[in-house]
Amino acid sequence: MFIRKILTIMPLIGLINASMSQTIPNGLSFKLGYGLANFHNQAIWNYSDESAKDGQLALASIGYTKNFEKFNLTTELFTFIGPSDSGNYSTYNTVYRTKNIWGVSLNPEFKLNGESIGYLKLGYAFAKSQQADDYGSVDYGSTQGGLYGFGVKLPMSKDIFIGLESFRIGFSRTDRVYSTVWSTYTTNKPNVTFSSVYIGRNF
């Protein structure tokens, strides 16, 4: 589904206009979004256990935009706000959590038809991963991974803009930890796909 969205948006890149300077000003911006997240986990001990869960999350970010002649470049620092449950497994009421997700991204922006702006979102994110069930919990510790996605935004005035974006974070496999619950070593590999609408303000 995520790849299909990217393939759908790519033909719009051919509609790029020449100048961005009159649309998005240089400087700081703040963005608040709300959308749907798909969490996925792949835990491995004596066997492989995969789980997934959909949820709703908010995302807050602060960015800085620099104008160039034919495009803009925005750097963003973001964090997720909301529930951290990232998958359930029926055995022993197992629940996975991918929490404390934050990251940075570099967004090259290009003007499309009218005042709309299309951009790619490339970056790196960090999180913590955990498993809990009827018998205890396993803390997998920190993980990190690359992110990629795209978005479209529309300036409503000099200071206010709205938009939508979708991106995926593929976290690395966590270090092996010893589970007293399962009496064996276990690792986990989470990932998150997030699609949202947002409103932002330039400063």
C-alpha cells in the first residue's frame, strides 16, 4: 500500500515549477499532524513471532526552510505523540510496544501546479522497543533506522500551511537480550508506517 502511494505521487513531480521563493519563506516553522499508524514487529527467540497493529497518533515537528532558486530544502526534527502498543500476540496476552519515537528528516520541496508543494521525506529515526505478557516483560532497548516518504502541502497564507504526508521507518534489529520469561535470548525488529494530515505555521 505504501509503495503504491509513492508510485501514484511520482508523476506529479513532472509538474514542478521554476521558482519557490514567493511561496514558502526562509526560516523556522512548526507543524502538528494527526493520522493513522501501522506498527509491525518481528520478534525472534526459539521461533519467529510477527505481529501488527493499526493505531492513531499525533506528530509534532519543528523545521527550518532554506530557499534556493528552483527548490526549497527543509530540515525537520519530529516526535510521535500517542499510544505505543505496536502489536498483539494471542499467546500469554503478549503486547509489543514501540515507544519514544523521534527523528530528523531532510525534505527537498518542489512547486507543483498552483500553490501546492510536493516534497520527498528522507531521514533517520530512533525508538525503544518492549514486550510484555502475563509472565513479565522484555526490554529490547534502543533501535534506529532510516525513513522515506513523501508529502504535499498548500500555503493558506504567508504564515499558515496545511498538508498531508506518508512515510515509513524501518528500524534495525535490536540487540539480543535474555528473556527470563522464555529462558532464552530474543531480539525484535519493529517498523512503523504513518500517514497524516497536518497544519503548520511559519515564523
